[in-house]
Amino acid sequence: MNKTLVAILVAGLATATASHAKESESEHGQEKATTAAPHSEQDNHDDHREENHKEHDAHKPDSEHGHDDHGDENHDEHSAHDEHNSGSEHGHEEHSEGGDHDNHGGHGGHEEATSASLNPAQMTLADIQVNPLTPRKVDYQLYAPGEILSNGYTSYRVSPRVPSVVLRRHVALGDHVEQSQPLVTLFSETVAQAQANYRTAWPEWQRVQELGRKTVGEQRYITAKTNLEAARATLLAYGLSASDLQALVASQQSVALGEYTLHAEIDGAVLRDDFEQGQRIEAGAPLIALADEKQLWVEAHLPADLSLTLGAGTRAEVVAGDVRVNAKVTQEAHTIDPISRTRTVRLLVNNPEHRLHPGQFAEVYFRFQTKRPVLAVPETALMRGADGDWTVFVEDHPGEFQPVEVELGRALGPLREISGVGPGARIVTQGAFFVASQIAKGGFDPHNH
């Protein structure tokens, strides 16, 4: 019976060993087939190996050595599997990055267009004109608003020297008068007293002269002479003329005391007569303004920050309505007008036909020429770039236009001095806006990237 038990045990052990070997071979094949599986399957394989290891520990020691060898093989294969998975994941990451890069290049890598290509039909339709940039001396003019004024150095203001009342006027606004012509008759009690003194001093001086200095004595002679001279000077200071004084003593009954007439001191026109008969006028108040309109002033107002010196004799053209006349600079102010904040330049214009009149507004054009050749383009050739800088469009090939940034210099009338582009460059002088719009359309991204 003992032999029977031993045989049963041996047979059972042999069966268990064979079963374990089959399981190991199956496990080994499965591991090779799934080397590209995710890492989570590897964890399941490790758990399965631990279970096999526990089952192996339950068998006899003879099979332990074989199982350990098999476990080492499994471990090596598992390490290779990890390296393969890591390589696959790394390759997958590189592939993903490459995919993102391609996507970026397809959309985010769009660059703004910096040139425009136009065919002859487009250039003709847009009236685009291209001209070579050449250095040259530029004749230009500078505009300034102005006003025509009477010549302050030759005009005359008529006013009473003492408080007076207007009795009669002899001229009206706009009349042309000649020197010594009567203008207005006034009355003043102060003048009446001065006339009375003169009438008294005149006959006394006549008697003293007839008697002689030795007869009347030195004191009386000097007194009579001094009184007459003082009375005469007073009346002249009040505005009476020498003829008025003669009339005063020639016939004492012909001139009423207190009346006196103011006369024209120059030839000219009556520009202002702001008074009425019977009106009392204070000393120094203007009655009549006379001006010789054969020569007038024109005051031009220039910007205060304009760095330009206009010397005496600088030529200019004055336009007032349909009248165009030449003028020349006579004076340049060195102060700024506190109201208009402009600098005043005074010009002298001849007006023999009286076509211009004080008070008219005028346009003043100063004429200049650059001292040396300059590079200049029309204002229509200048455009603002995307960054706000001034640019011009250069044609480097027929129909191909490139924007080039330039620095602006002096304003030369309709032209503008520039730097940043060399002589000979073909510049768009007309139609620059159309070229700029074509460049903007070429740089437009419909995906908004």
C-alpha cells in the first residue's frame, strides 16, 4: 500500500510540473505578442507573474531553479518591452510636436505682404504715375494770410488839440483831399481865449516896433515881443495855421473868436470820419483819418515756429480778390502777436490806380528757390506705413512696388524734401493710396491669425 501511495504522489507531482511548464510557455508567448501594448498591460503582466511565482513556490524545490531561470528571461523581456514602449511614446510625442509645427506653419506662420504687383490695366485705371527721383533746385512759394493796411508812415490822423465842439464838416468819407484843404470847423473856449490874447499882443507889438527900443525902453520892448510870440505859438499848437492867424488880425470883425478850422496836412483819401456836427470832441480824439493810398502796407502772418528769415527786399505776390500785385518785404517783426500767436511780416505794395484799399484781406505768396539741389516728391507720394512712419513706394521692377521709409525735410510748396531714398529711384508720385491699399489687401489674413 505504501508503494501505491508513493506512485500516486509521484504521478501527481509530474502532472503539476507539466502543467506549470505549459503555463510558463503560454505566458512567454503572450508577452512577446504584446510588446507594443500600453504600460497598463505591463502592470497586469507583472501581477500575473507574481501569481505564477506563488504557485511555483507551492511546488517541490526541484522546479525552483527552472522557474528562476524562466523568471529572469521574463524580466529581460519585460525590460525590452519597457524600452520599446518608451521609444514608442517618445516617437509619438515627436510626431505630435511635428504635427503642431506643421499646423503653425499652415496658419500662424502667415507674414504680412510688403509689396504690390500691378498690371498695366490696373495702373492705368488707378492713374498711377511713376517718376524718377532726381536732385534739382526747387522754386517754391510759401503762403501766408494777410491784411492790407494804410501806410502808417505817411498817413495822418486829424484830431483837436483842445476840447472842442464840431460846427461844420467840409469833407466826407472816401473823398480825396489835397494838402491845406479845409476838413472840419470847430469851436473851443480855450481857443477863443488864445485868439483874444493874440489880438491883444499883435497891435502892442506893432506900436513898440514903430517907436523903437530906445524910445519904449528895453523892458516894454521885450514884454511886447514875448507876449505876441507866446500867443502865436499857442494858436499854432491848437491847430490853427499861419493863414488863420493872418486872417485873425487882418480884419478883427471877420473871424468869430473860438472858431477854428483844421486843414489837411497831406494829400490822401478820407478813410474814417467818425463824428457828427454838434458833437463835443475831447482833445486827442480822432476825427478824420487820411492816408495816401498810392503806397499801402500788407501785413502777412506767419507761424511763430517757422524757421525762416525774410530779409528786406524779399519778393512776394499779393492777391486780393481778382487783383494780383507784386510786393516786397520792408520789415519783419521780432515779437509774436499775443492774440494770434503769429509772426508779422510787413510788405510795401504800390497802388497807383487805387485798386487796393485798407482793410481788405489778402493772400501773400513768398517766392523762394533752394540754394542747392534737393530730393523732393509731391505730398501725394507720401503715405503712412503700418508703424506710422512716412513711406514712399519704389518701383524696383515694372509693376512691382516696395514701400520704403523716408525722413521728411522742408516743405517746398506742393513738394516735400525727403531722405532715405537715393537718386534715380522710381517713385510713385500719383496713386500712392491705391498701391498702399493693394499691399494691405495682400497682407489680409481671412483666418485672423
